[in-house]
Amino acid sequence: MREQSVGLNLTANTLTTVYTVPVGYYAKWNLMYVFNGSGSTKTFTAYWHDASANADIYVMNGSSVNSKDYIKMDGGAYVVLEEGDMVKMQSETGSTFSTICTFELIKKQGI
């Protein structure tokens, strides 16, 4: 197992791939911080893109975050992502958001 954190400043109103699980691995997505650096309350959306089903599953949809505040997702649980799966985010027009996500990478057996 190898832990990895990814941090990004999101471009407003642009669907951004935050992380893609590499070939030969699966990942436990166990932590997400989303910070609103904007001067007012803004919204963001986070998706899990399930590559095997070619489907985007909402993790958060249009969630409001107050100015200079953050949302933390951990809850003592995690989302299991398979190789090729992605975490994607999109913030509202005119917003300034950043995110930090942490994953536990586990190498698939036999690879």
C-alpha cells in the first residue's frame, strides 16, 4: 500500500480531473478537502467516474461552501476506485476553489 495526496487549484466552471487510478492498481479514496477562497458563497460538484460503467456518480452535487470555508469528506469510510476510474470536480463560475484528496494505492495481485 502506498498513500498519495493530490492538491489542485480548480479552474472555475471547468470540469477537472483531479486523479486517475493508474493501471495495475486500485485505490481507496479516503479524504477530500474542498476550500472556497472566493469572496462569497459558491458551489462545487465532485464526481467519481466509474470507467468500467462509463458513468459519473455524484459524490457532491452543487454543494454550497461559504467564503473562506471548506468541506471535509472522510467520515471514517472510503470509496474504492479501480484502475482507470477518476475523481473529477467542477466549481461555480467566478469561484476560487482548491482541493486536497488522499488515496491509498494498492497494487493488484499478479501484476
